[in-house]
Amino acid sequence: MNLKDYSTDELLLMAHDLTGELLDGQVRQVKLELYRRGVDDEAIAGIMDEKEEAFMRRLDDAARAGQARRDRQNERNRRVGYRWWEMLPLFLFAPFYLLTPMRHLVDTLILLPVCLLSRTPVNLGEGLFVELRRLREEKYDHKFRQRLFLLVAGNLCWLVYAWTVIMKYGI
């Protein structure tokens, strides 16, 4: 590290090491360079207090701006819904949407004794309703309610259809 290429302000920031990127030996070298340039301890402390306060204010401002951006995005997400052509396959193929993750549940249940004997943590519901969980976490409230309603209604329609076929033909 060639310290002569850095300005005094940059060296002051490095001497206080707000980011924690420098090793202790490097910080000592930076302070020695500051002493060689004639900067005394009181000046270093005063400047560093000002710079640290400004740095912390910038961090707070950035955190508030990020939170405001996330809040705006969440507010936009709350109103987003499915279009009718997106809802139709959800309704018609609802049992298949629910049966696909069940395949992983069956695998987990078959391998459960192996997992229990090997003391491996088992999460039985990890693969179920992934899309619904994602919609809920990303605050897509309207889409979440629509998807849940379509899956339940689609499954009920398929069950009623299967029941009528069984009763009519006696299968």
C-alpha cells in the first residue's frame, strides 16, 4: 500500500477504519503517515468525529431510503392481481398444482426413518405451497387471495366432477 498517493482526508478515513477493511498493521502505517504530514491527534480526533457523524447520517439516510423503496414496492404489490387468462389454468389444473409438491412429501415420508436415525433435520412442509408462500412474503395480497381461492375452487369442482362420475357409472 503506497500511502503517499492518498490525500490527507482519505488517510484520516483509513486511520479511523470505519469499514473494518484494514488490518491493525495497516492502520498503524496510516497513522504514522498522518504524523509525518504534521496532523496532530486532536485534529485527527475532531475530524474523525465529524466524518463519523456524517458517515452515520449517510448510512441512516440510505437505510431510510431503502425502507421507503421497499414500502412503495410492497404497496404496489398489494394491488397486483392475476388476469383472467392466468386464472383459467389455475382453476382448471388446480389438482395438479397441489399434487406436484406432494411428490416430495412422499419421498420425505419414505425416507423419514433414515433421516431420523441419521439425526438429519427434516422439514416436512418445505416444498408445499412454494408459490403461495412467495406471494405472501412479497406482499402480493390480492394475488395470494386469488390463487388460494382458485386452487380451492378448482379442487372442489374436480371433486364434485369425480363424485358425479362415480355415482353415475358406479366405478
